[in-house]
Amino acid sequence: MKKYRHLYPQVYEWENLLGAWRKAAKGKRGQPPAAAFELNAAENLLALQDELLTKRYAPGGYVSFTIHEPKRRLISAAPFRDRVAHHALCNVMEPLFERRFIHDSYANRKGKGTHAALDRAQYFARRYRYVLPCDVAQFFPAIDHAILLATIERVIVDPDMLWLCQTVVTSGAGVLSEDYIPPYFPGDDLFAVNRPHGLPIGNLTSQFWANVYLNPLDHFVKRELKCPAYVRFVDDMLLFGHDKATLWQYRTALIHFLAGLRLTLHATRCQPRPVAEGIPFLGFVLYPHQRRLKRRKGIAYRRRLRSLLVAQAAGDIPLAKVTASVQGWVNHVRYGQTYGLRRKMLSEL
């Protein structure tokens, strides 16, 4: 495997930082943090460049909030200048790992995404009788820092680049959900629970490193298990087969392999089922020849739209914000058989 050195100067190169700032500000220029940074953009970028060059860069504090739809989840957002640094880092790292990712990994990659993953899963659903749906229990809080950094070091051996990776990785250790309890694995001692772990969901680097962390699993499924039909989106996985016995074998092998990454599956959800029963995946229920929106997704958006309309009627937000929300939702759900749902919901509200 080729290893890369002398990468760090590319991170703080002026053109890279300028491009990173533009990416971080895209769609957010009206928000106070982005606007404040832009007010003195050149000075702020020069200061960030100097901190990276001299390795004095230190991430700021996170702003955390909890969302409850569709399930309770802690989101932590880094300061805007740190988001610029994250983009600068990923601009250099992503091309090196992209060529190592398998075709059927769809999250946070150019030319992939939610709808491409849904299309691929439905393609397999028409060709196989059974599916094994899997997802990792509390994936982002469970990511082990030592394992992640060791995985990065298999590709990158630049010590300065690794210093920046470790700086960003450890910066989010204090913002993890308090209700997360690290699982016990065979061979653990009393100090295993104190192993540094967890990445903030809101970071661009966390989304990218999720693919890096699970890339060995992808290759294990394809090369060792030789599963011909496999789709992954972050920690949601679908393995297809012609019989349940094969899928049960896949399940046992996955549990064993993930233990090496200090991850566990949601065991009750991870069971083979006929594709004809429908496959819950990325907010939809997939069938071989149709696609339905999950009921809770429709209910959640109805609730959100009502709150937006109340806020708009009170003069708290402009009508354009409501319109943008509706257009974004419609553009997403139109990839399923949702015409009747859209017509009914929008005519009611």
C-alpha cells in the first residue's frame, strides 16, 4: 500500500485555505459566525495559516444541541474558523482515501449520496430474495481514537499531518453524549472504558473519518465474505443474498469483525428478512418495485412545517424560509411514491 509523506504544507497553502473558507461558508454566509469571519476574511485566514504553519493551532469550543427527530441525537458544531481548518484538512486527505473506498459506500462522497444509495439498494432488491439490514449501535460516540489514527497512519506517515489529525480528533472528546456507555469486549481490562473515543456528529472531518474507519469492514465484506450485493451509508448496511442461511453466516462474521473495531450491531434489528416485506433504509421503505416514505418521517415533517407556518404568521421568519423548507423536502421525498402524501399534506397546511 502506498504511503504519503510531505502533505502538511498543502493544508496551510493559501489557495487551499481560500477554497476551504468558500466551502465552509457555502449556504451559511447569512449566519453570524460565517459573516463575522468574512468581515475580516483575509486577516482571519492569514492568522489561521500562521497557526497551522507553526503548529500552534488549537480548536475552539463546540456548541452542542440535541435534536429529537427522528430520534434523540446530540449534534456538536465547531467554531467557524475550525470548520475552515476541517475543510482544508479534508481537501488534502480525501483524494488519498477515495481511491481506497469501495464503489458501494455512499455517504459523504462526490457522485454518491442518499438517492444513489437508495437506487443501488433497490437494484439489489430486485435480484435477491433476502436482505440482512445492519446498523452500528451509537456509531459516532463509539469510534475509538487509537484505531482511527492507526487506520489513517496506514496511508499517511507525515508526522505534522498526523499531529493535525490527532488535534482535531481529540478536540471533540468532551462533547459526547452522557448516556453513552462503552460496551465490554473480551479481553478488556478495567481501563478499557477510559479509552479515548467518540467524534462529534457535526464535524465535516467526522463524516469523512466515518468512511475511513469502516473502510476495512467494506473490504472484509467484499473480499473475505465475498458478498456480491452490499450497500453502506455511514453505519447503515444492507447485505443481500439468495438464502437466509448465508445471511446468518454474514451476521456472525460481521459481529466478530466489528468487535475488532470496538463496535457492536443493533442485534434485534440485524436479522435476515425477505425483500418483499420491505427494507427500512435512509428514511424510506424499499420494495423491489416501489419506494415508500417512512411514516414517522412524514409525521416529523408535518410537525416541522406547522411550526414554520406559525413562526411565519407571527412575523418571526420570512415566507422564503418556509418555501425553501418545502422545496427541499419535496425534492427529497419525490424519489419515492409520495405524490398523494405531498398533495394531501401541502393542501391541508
